Amino acid sequence: MRRAIGLAAVYRAVEGVSAAPAVTGNSIHQRLFQAALFSTNNNNASPRSHWFYNNRIAESQSARVGAHAVAGTMLFSVAATTFVEEVHAKEPVQSKFRPNDVVLYQYEACPFCNKVKAFLDYYDIPYKIVEVNPISKKEIKWSEDYKKVPILMVDGEKMVDSSEIVNKLAKKIHPDEVVLEDGEEKKWRSWVDNHLVHILSPNIYRSTSEALESFEYITSHGNFSFTERLTAKYAGAAAMYFVSKKLKKKYNITDERASLYEAAETWVDALNGRDFLGGTKPNLADLAVYGVLRPIRYLKSGRDMVEHTRIGDWYSRMESAVGVPSKISA
Ligand SMILES: N[C@@H](CCC(=O)N[C@@H](CS)C(=O)NCC(=O)O)C(=O)O
């Protein structure tokens, strides 16, 4: 089914920006970001065939097993991938504790949704995805009291709020363990939600060329006609370029890249020489940081981040540990 998320949505959102109230999780700039960037609800387009999502391919559960190929086309050597994958692995869940029916309502590039996906992928929990239209939100009409994404349905139970979802899932898959989250893990999970996520938009829309790079992806994977595609790409990129400047102010960011690099270095310092914050295996903080960075990793900002900071080794370890997505066809 074709959705019309072209210029109308973009213009509507831009108009809203000029009168935007204080930025909240529900604010208009986010709408624009979502309307433009996240609206890839396209039954024909594979969300995993592009570098923006992840650099791996897995079209089905069976394909997952053998799909340790690098699909992203960008800057990733097969040799390096093969090497790191031998070192780390997913953390499968005992089958009796693995949820049977998991459905994620999401926007493809939403950082909060990607946090949940990183968890599901790492624990190899199969899940279906329902891409939500950020304008109409018709796919989550049934959720009367909660209108954000992610929403996760787990064997009929509705879960909301990414950190809560992860907490609940962690309990579900390890019911025999008293999960005592250590202070460090908790601290860094909050850092992701309160600091790291705010640095992302100003970076991926930092310059007109970067905004265009981001929208190149959006428009080639969204459900646009040729003309819509052409116009939406330029209008969306221009709009988000300006929105990102507002975000910079709101979060007191003077130099977007410096903030991104600083965050990456801060995270590497937190690792303190360990492979992961969790030690020899990723913990929930590792999964959260990885989850929110995954959509930007192969954009210019993510490439710069890896080139100019020490985060690359940890990122590669995480890429191997989390492995290919455990998404299955809806
Ligand atoms: N605290 C929530 C934040 C979720 C959130 O803000 N999601 C955004 C998408 S990235 C959203 O749905 N915004 C509301 C909207 O689209 O109207 C979480 O961690 O899940």
C-alpha cells in the first residue's frame, strides 16, 4: 500500500517548527524527523538492505544462520567482520523462557526502537516489525493511552517505553535470576536516554550535504513516487537542516561533531579497558549505546565518529556480539 508521506508531511512539520513549543519527546521537530526519516513503511522495501539500518543482511530466520555477510557496502571489511565474529557471539535464551510472539511497533531509525531491537537481536529473540506511519499513527490506533514508539507486544502483553521494555524482557528471559542492576550499568543507560540521543539529530543533519545523505536513504526506501521522491529529498533535507540548528540550541551544543566525539570518548573511558561495560559480555548499557548508534554508524557522522575517536573497536565487538537481526517476516 502506498503512503503519501511526501511534501505535505514535511511542510506541515516545518510549519509547526516555527511555532514549536519547548522541545519534548512529542514535539514537532521530532514529528518532522519521524515523518521524514522514519517513514519507511514500505512493504516492498527491505529495511535491512541498507547501511542506515545495519550493515548486515538477514531476510528470514533461516537466512539469519548463514547470513553473516556484510551488506552495508560501506567501509567494512569482510575479513575484519569474520575475525570479530569468531570472538564474540549472541546470548541465546533458554527456549522455555523465550517469548513466542513478539511484535515491535516502531519507526525504523528511532533510537529508542533501536535500543529494543539491539536487545532482541543480542538475545536472538525473533520479532516481527510493524512500521508505524508517524503522521497518522494508524498502526497504533489500538493503543489508546500511549502514542509513542516503541511499543512491544510480547505474547499478548503490551510494553511501552524502551528502558521499561528492556527491563521487563530481561526479567522474562532470566526469571530465576534476581536482576540487580549495578549502579554503573544504570548510570550509563540513563546517559544514553538523557544525553547521547540528543546529539544524534544535530549531527546527521549538520550540513546540507549530510542532511541530503540522510534523506537520500529516506526517500529511496520510503514509498514515494518519482516526483515525490525528488522533492521530498530536498525539502526534507532543507527542513531538517534548520530543525537541527534549533536542537543544537536547545541542548546547548556548540559543535555537533565535538559533542559526538566527546560522547564517544566518554563511553570508551567508561569501558576502562574492558571489552564491554559488562566485562566479557555486553550488558544493558552496552546494548543501549550500540542500539542508538547503529542507525548512524554508516552515515558521515558515524564514519567520522569511528575515524576520530577510539569507539570503533568496541563498536565492532558489539556488531559481532549482537549479530544479525532476529527479525522475522510479519
Ligand atoms: N521514553 C520513550 C521515548 C519514546 C519516544 O519519544 N519515541 C518517539 C520516536 S523516536 C515518539 O514516538 N515520539 C512521539 C511521536 O512520534 O509523536 C522511550 O524510551 O521509549
